[in-house]
Amino acid sequence: MSTTSHTKKTANPGPLGLLGFGMTTVLLNLHNAGIIELSIVIVAMGFALGGAAQIIAGVTELHIGNTFGGTAFTAYGFFWWSLCLIWINPFKSVINAADETSMGFYLLLWGVFTLFMFFGTLAHNRITQVVFLSLAVLFFLLAVGDLTENHELKIIAGYVGIFCGLSALYSAVGQIVNGEFNKSIFPL
């Protein structure tokens, strides 16, 4: 009788989180850049792919011992859920809608968190550094745009966000393709 050894391969949850982040970030920033209107399309994508997919990826990253990936994906997944709640405001009968000042501080805090996370990327590949640095710039531009009520700054932020989201999509596809072929086809 022959015995066959089966080793369980652990999947990389990173591409799922990056896909959720990247696609949702591009879609929202098409709105920020003034190209499309804010609609249920963005809210649904934010809840499902930006939120749920990143949270799943984050919890999986934590399970396999990746503190950086787990913290990033889980936190940004909940960012999307909180942003969707802000837009929908299911509590409008008891609490005011967000104003530009409160949104400015909300985005500023996310910018500070992202800047600290960027420092962690200095131990990672170049594309991860690009994603986090462009995301920090995006949050700071949006925060200053809201705090100063500068609409043009928010449009500029939209284009930075499109770049950031496309960078994350590139990273997701690169990790998937490079993993499938077991070699570097997409430089990361």
C-alpha cells in the first residue's frame, strides 16, 4: 500500500483585499474627480467589495500571522462600511448628517493612520509603498478640501485616488499572475 503525502497550501488573501480596495477606490474617486455622480453603485461597491471583501481578507491575514496585512485590510474594510453609513445615515431621525468639517477631520484621521501604515510598507515591495503613499496623499487632500471647502482640491484628490486604486489593482493582479506562474511577470 502506498502512502501519499498531502500538504495544505495556504492561499494568499492579499489579492482579494487589494481587489476590494482598488476597485472601490477607483469607483469612488471617479466621483471625487467629477466624472460620475455619487449613487447606489458606489455605496453598494463600498459595502460589498470595499468593506466585506477587505474584512474577510484582513481576518484571514491575521489568522496566518500577517499583522500588517490584517490590520490594513480589516481597518480599511471598516472604513468603507463607516463611509457608507455616513452617506446613508440610517440614524437621520436622531443625529445630524455629516458636514464638511466633520468629514474633514474623519478623513484627516484616516490620513494619519495611513501615513503610519506607509512607514510599515518600507519593509514591503515598491507597489505596496506606492499604494499607501498615494492613499495618504488622497486622504490629506480630501481632508484639506473639506476643511477649507475647496472643491478644486477634492477634484485633484479624485485623480490621485484613481491612481491609488489602479495601483492596488495592479498589485492584486501581479500577485495572482506571479503566483500562478511561479515567477515575476508583473514587477511588484
